Amino acid sequence: MRITVLLGGSSSERDVSLASGLRIAQALRARGHDVTSLDTARGVITLDAERTMLERGVMKTAPPDLAELAEITRTSLSLGTRAEVCEADVLFLALHGGQGEDGTVQALLDVTGVPYTGSGHLASALAMDKDLSKKLFRAAGVGTADWIMTDAIGAGASADVVRASLEFPVIVKPSREGSTVGLTLVRESHELAGAIALAARYDNEVMVERFIEGRELTVSVLGGDALPVVEIIPVHEIYDYECKYTKGMAVEEVPARLSPAATAEVQRQALEAFRALKLGGYGRLDFRMTRAGAFFCLEANTLPGMTELSLFPQAAAAAGLDFGSMCERIVNLALEKPSAKSDAAAAGHPGG
């Protein structure tokens, strides 16, 4: 099968995407597929370049700076005309954050008619917008922490307002970012303005959310099934970028040490959240669990990381799927979706 892995891109999660995508490409190639790695910002990555990048490693302890990302964005590719896209049997999306995960790329690919992994453009956009996704969680009966929205200058989110409506501590984060980029745990009122300013560097909408003390859990969903629950125990107080992508900075327990009833409940809520956002194929839902046993869904990840330290592959392994089998299962789920080529033809667009 001809598979093009889309990776890299111009979001703050570019390095994570490169690490995920290269690993996916190797795994699918080892299973006999004809695989091309296409960095959506820089072009095709040759096999020699893949090997070099994997040997040297692409992950750093912090995301790329905004100036570097702006330059990468300026030179990004036009995917709709690329032969690596239009002539593939299926596209494996290993993009994280930005246009790769907010529905923009998915909408473009719908026009090309080439099947792709993961959720469609609407579901991707809903999941990326944390404000909208939390509203849909609430409507579906899924627990989520109270929150208020603000802008770069903190309109409507003064320290007094936050103290009265949420109480400190709070989490301040960009509404449409991932990997805890631009996120701050704010314990004191004097820290609020700086945290909002940091988050606003990444998005013009900022979320101020009640901090839920407790255990960090995540539930991966594959083909409509909830995989074993993973508990994350980070070195830092929160599971930040460094803890996520630096070996030894977090311990993952899978399956999590929960009672059968608690396991069933958090998996149930994860599936409800997955359906509420109209997600497809696979995804991951992140939760906090209080000492009293209540679950609060933090967010949905439509294209979970696939690095050596990532959580989705660990959950799949606990369910009996090695990395290559898991990647192939995700590809097959993309091919089982209603034909994108038929949809494109019906709309008067040329297929791939």
C-alpha cells in the first residue's frame, strides 16, 4: 500500500510531530508498505535524512520559538497539489497542533479525496477549541472543570473575578494549543497577568480553568473501543512539555491502579466525550481524578503523539497491540470510513 505520512509542519508541536511521524513511517515500512515521509513545511524527507534524524533525535526540552515557527510557516507547502498526497492510497496524519490538528488540513484533504487517518475537519476543529469542547462535554454529561475565557489583556478575568468564580489555583492556557505549550499553573493572584500574556502569545483566546488536584489519567480510544487507562506521574507538579518528552521525567503506569468500577467509569466518560466531539478512528482523552473519585475531562487529542514516550502506544501495547500493528490498525480504520473520493466527486471536485 502507498502510504504518505504527513509530519513536521509549522506548529509549536513541530518537533513532537517529527518524532511521531518518523517512528510511524519506519513501522509501516517494516510491515511491507511503500511509505513516504512528507514534512508539510519542508518537503519529502529522504530515507538517509530519516535515519540521521532518528539517530540524533529531534525532541528538545522546549518547543521551537515563535520566530522560528513564523519562518517555517512562511515557506510551508501547498499540499493539495503534491503528488505524494494525491497519489497515495492513504495519508497517515502525524501532525500535532496548528493547522494539522485544527481541521484545516483535514478540510483540504477532503477535497483531494484521499483517505486520511483520524477525525474529520469538523471534529478536529471542535476538539482543538478547548472552550467549545468543554461545552460539548458538559452537554454529554462528561465532567469537566469550571472555566472562563479571556483575551490577551485579561478582559473579564481579573484576579478578583477569578477568585470569586473559580478560586485559585487555576490553569491558564491557550484555547487552541497542545502539549501544554503556553500553559501555567497559577497559585497566586499576582501571577495571573503574566500567565495570560504568555498564553496569548500562542492564541488570541485564553482559558482560565479551575485546577483539579488529583491524579493524572488518560484514556485512548481505538476504533470505538477504550484501551487500558494510563496514569501519569510527572516529576514536575504538572505534566508539562519537558515531562512529556524527556526520558525519566515521568512514570506511566498502565493499566492504572484503579478499581474495576473507577476504570469502567473513566472509560465510559472517555467514550462519551469521543462521541460528543464526533471524533473518528482514534484519539485520546485526558482526565484528572480527585481524591473523592470524581473525574474531570481536560481535553481531547485527535492526533495523539506516537513518540517513544507517548501514551497512546503504551495503552495499545497493554491491549496486546505492538507499535506496527497499532499503526496498521489506524490505517485500516481510515480506509473503512465512507469514501472521501466519492464525496469529492459528488461535490464536483477531482479525486486523487
